[in-house]
Amino acid sequence: MGLVLLDYFDGVVAFPFLTIHFLFLPLLNERQEEEPDEEADNIFLRDNLLRRAACQQAEEYGNQLLPISAKVKKATVFLNPAACKGKARSLFEKNAAPILHLAGLDVTVVKTDYEGQAKKLLELMEDTDMIIVAGGDGTLQEVITGLLRREDEAVFSRIPIGFIPLGKMNSLSQSLYSTNKEQARHILNATLAIVKGETIPLDVLEIKGDKDRPVFAVSGLRWGAYRDASVKLSKYWYLGPLKDKACHLFSIFKPKHWEEVQKTAVEVTISTLNKQTDLKRTEDAMNICIEPDTISKRQFVATATRKLTDPLMCPEGSQVLQASFCKLQLPQGTQGFFSIDNEDYEAVSVDVKLLPRKLRHLVSAKLTLTKKEMQLNRGFEIGNYNPSVIQSCSR
């Protein structure tokens, strides 16, 4: 039995199981190849039932009669094929595209080839009835920034925006949609929301440095130790499920200085209220969370682990301010990066301004199955299924 020793802080952690893991993994894989993968079959059948149900709902919209003078709605899709490790195009064509076409939309798909292209394309985009972002967090952030940089942004910001989450993390979609671990259902829900066309207002943060053009965010900005530690996750791939905690254990953090309120903080976040959408609210504000630096190593690791799934969470004991505008003045010589809607930007002093209810977001629909489909769903979950029930939903 091998033993791997890892130093951290003033102690040593031993992981005696690592060698066993690598030694016996091929044997486990061989056994899995010999046995039928019942779970994969069940997921395949469940997803196809969901696709069929979604297509039936979309077809109802597509079959509605329109007045002679009415025009077919134009939908411009910005698709990032590189999202989800190159699987985004397949996910879009399998789950989202049939629904959009069945609903009777005039769909134009614009595929991005490189990082930053969506911003440029949005500045040149012609009239459309709706904008659909099919990709990850970065694609959505690029589209919104390109849209709001236009000279006629006052007009184009009224165009409804839909988001089809195709990225690997989709951290941003947690603020816009109810979370769902089933990828197909998550994509189908988002696409049906676009088809149904109901919208809610969405706040935006305008973030501007002294030299660069502004960037825009619908979730928020992070700067601090938790953000710095999270970007190192991939370096600890060899620790498997322990990599989340290990990368934070090995991080040596320096408190950040919040100039205006004379406090040190392990992390500062500035976020919108989009995650807690309240259509009846009478006041608009952004939350500024200043997290105390007087925490133990155990608290640091625990909080950092929670932030992997909810990056903008504000831990208990933090100071929370509300404002419509703030200046984030960094100490001279500061190095590092901000995380703006989960995209990295060089950390510089910035002005952050709230643009309340700036965009119209196509809200999420909840995909439901019929009683018969639910019975089929329960049936194949325990292995009793008939493949003949699966039907194609494209035409």
C-alpha cells in the first residue's frame, strides 16, 4: 500500500488510499463494461420523455393562429460551441433547437469562435425580437456587456433576453433559474421559458475603471481569498473528491483592505438582488458584503466549500451594506483578479453603479410530465421500461 504525504500549514495529511485508487480503477472499469449500465439507460429514457413533453408544449405555441398583419418573432441565438468542454453545440441541437422551431420562431444561430467575439457581434447586431444566449457564464456576461455598450442601448436593452445554460459550471444560472441537477431538464426548462415569453426585470451592475470601457454584470463582483483559492482547484486534480477542501487548506490568504469603511476583510462581494427577485419591491439597491478576516482555518475551508456552489453568498457575521453606487479603491500595488459574473478581470480600482431593472429576462418555466408520463418515469427508474415509448419530437 502506497502512502502520499502532503504538507499544509504546520501539519501533515496522509492519504493512504490514493495508490489503491489508481491500482484497482482499471479492474473496476472492466467489471462495469461487462455489466449493463442500467442507470445510464434510465437517464436516457427519462431525458427523452422530458424532451417529448417539452416539444408537445412548444408545439401548442407553434400551432396558435396569428393575425394576418402579425410577423413571426425573430430570435437571435448566440451559441458558444466551446462551452461544456465542446459539448454545447450537441446539447443545444438535441434539447433546445427543436423546441424553438416547433414554437414557430424564426431562429438565427450565431456561433462564436473565440473569447470576446460575442461583445463585438452584439455591437453590430440588427433588430431582433429576442436575444438567446446559449452557453456558459462567460457567454452571457459577454452578450450583456456588448449589448449595453451600444450607442442605442436604451432601445436594445428592452429586447427580452433568454439564457440556455450549456456551460460546465453555470454558476450564473443559479441566480436566474431554480437549480436542477438534471442537465436535460434544466436546458428544457430554460428553453420553454423563452417560448412562453414572460419576463421579469433584471438589475445590472456597471463596473468601470479609469481607463477601460465598462463591463456589466447581472450577478456581481468578487475580490478576495475565497475567489483566489477557487481558481486553483484544477491543480489538485489528483486528490479527487478532496480537491475542493485541499485547495483552500493550501491557500495562504492576505486580508483585503476596504478603504471607505476602514475594515479588513477576507473577501468583498458586490451583488445584485436578482437572486431574490421581488416584483413588489419599492427600493433598488446592491448588496456589499464585507467578510471578517478573524476566522479560523476550519471556518475558511467550510465557507470556501459553500462558495463553490454559491459564490456570492454572504456568511454569517459579515457586514452588509446597501447602496446604488460605490467606489472600490484598492491599495497601491494591488495584484490579482476580480471575478465578475465568474469571469476573471484584472483587479483595479473601480466604480460600481447599479442599473436597476435594466434588462428584461425571460423567466423560467417548470417542465411537468403528464400522469401517464410520470407512470412511465417511475417504471423505468426501477428498470421496468419499454423503449418503444420514446418518440421523436422534431419535424
